[in-house]
Amino acid sequence: MLLQLDRFGLRCEAGGFYIDPSKAVDRALITHAHADHARSGCRQYLCASSGAGLLRQRLGRNAPIESLDYRRSRTINGVLVSFHPAGHVLGSSQIRIEYRGEVWVVSGDYKLEADPTCAGFEVVPCHTFVSECTFGLPVYRWPNSETVSRQINEWWRQNRREGRHSFLYGYSLGKAQRLLAGLDPDIGPIYVHPAVSDLMPYYRDEGIRLPEVTRVSKDLLRLERHGAMLVLPPAASGSKYVRDVGPISSAFASGWNLIRGAKRRGQMGRGFVVSDHADWPGLTKAIHGTGAERVFLTHGNTRPLARWLGEKGIEAQSLDVLSRPSSV
Ligand SMILES: [Zn+2]
């Protein structure tokens, strides 16, 4: 097998590198800058150029990061490596590796919906596709993203008419910027939590157009009398920004809202269905598109999708099988 799983993560023995290793290794190829894919301590990192700023922000100013433009290739110990848009967040990549005529693609996290804050998912033909499977059940079908943006803006307008601030919760890397891109700045002032504000320059550097925002402070929000918008990460739901700033209405943007009720959202209030991962139709379309004859699935419950693909004649298993000695 061109890739195997060991205690450090997904390893390419021929190339002498890991993809999104879970621990520090000599050479790491990184699909994107989310914490569960980009760990610190590696001696060398390689990522897509458009994601290098965010990766540096995650790993520190002096992290040894090299980058490659999308679709440009580099040979590492005889293995041809290239990065291709995954449509998940800014700079997110699928990683294509080719060795002795065999092509594998590791998807990282991905989605097929259009997102103005990152390059769109690109189908990369391969023999073996390693696909994420976070929402690998037929029940997951995302609503149209423009419709959801309209709903969010209408919710904000209504809150403003009633003199309440709108607190919109979404993860600070990717989700928050996608939410911002869908907001109508004519409705009112938009504030962002510092965790979101800190990432905005990397989006500007990559030419991503986002509305004008102000880094929030409690005093600033108190001065707003007619209902401002504040975009903030879920972890800030108990923070000072949420308390004593006058009447507020809250909402949480997540794919899980499709099945999770208000009780799970707690003080994050209303739920809008916005996900940066592929839904069931997206997963099946992407996998078919690659033409792969073999698929390894990771994240979430992989069995239903593996069974469904098996019925279509595509050999599909959980990525975990690559850690068994028999697969080496
Ligand atoms: Zn991610």
C-alpha cells in the first residue's frame, strides 16, 4: 500500500512523509490549518500556498513551512506530490500522490457547495481515494446556501427591528468567514470576536472579499442601540461579550443542526444549517467523480457509506484497515 496508518498517522513510506500526522514527524504534508489536521512540532511542513498564512498563524511565526500552488507538483523521494482545492476552508487541499503509476488522493475535509471564501472542490482522478465521511448518512442533505444566507439576514433584520443584537456562532476558521460573506452589510454594523478578527488578514491577503467588520469590545456593543451583528466562535458562548450588552438573540451555524434540537444548542439559540463538510450527495458525487476503484473512509460512521459504495461496485473500507499488518 502506498499509504499506511501508524501511531503518527497516515504515512507514505516511499516518500518519507506523513499526511496530517497526529504527532510531530520529520516531514508533514498538511491538507488545511484546522487543529485536528495541523499539529505543531514537525521539522518540515508542506501545504498549499493559499493556506500557508493560516497554517503559520496556527503553528507560529517560525514554523518551517513550505508551500506549493494548487496543481503544481513536487517530487519527494521519487513520489510525485500535488495539492488540489478541497473547498472546505481557505487553502484547504486534497493531496495527490503518485508513485510508479499508482495514484492516491487524500481528500482532507471537503465540501462541494460554492463558498466565496475558498477555491471550489476539484475532482482529481485517482486509483485510490481517501475520503472524509463526517456526514456519511443519507439524512444529511444541506439546504441551498443562498437560501440559508437569506434566512440569516432576515433573522438579523427582525432582531434589529426589535432592538436586539444578533450573535451568530460559527467556528472561527472558515465557518465565520463564510457566514460573514453571506451577510448583508446594509442591514447594520458587523462585529467579530477577536478569534475571528485575528484570521481576517489572511483572507484579505488571498484576495477574499469580506464585508467591513469591527473587532468587538463589550463597550462598543453597549453603544450600539439598534441591534448589531456579532460573529463569534461557539467557545465564546459564556464570555463577557455575551453578558450585559443589552437584549440579544443567538443562533448557531452548523451541519449538525439538521438533526440536533434547540436543547443541544443551549444558549446558542436558533440553528442554521451551514456545514463546511460534504453532505451525503456531496460525498457520493465526489467519490464517483474520482473514478477510484478503491476508497478508504475516515471520520464519522464509515459503515453505511462503505456498504452503499460496495453495492455500486466500489471497494470501500474504513481507513483503520490500513493500520493492520495484513494490509502492508
Ligand atoms: Zn477541517
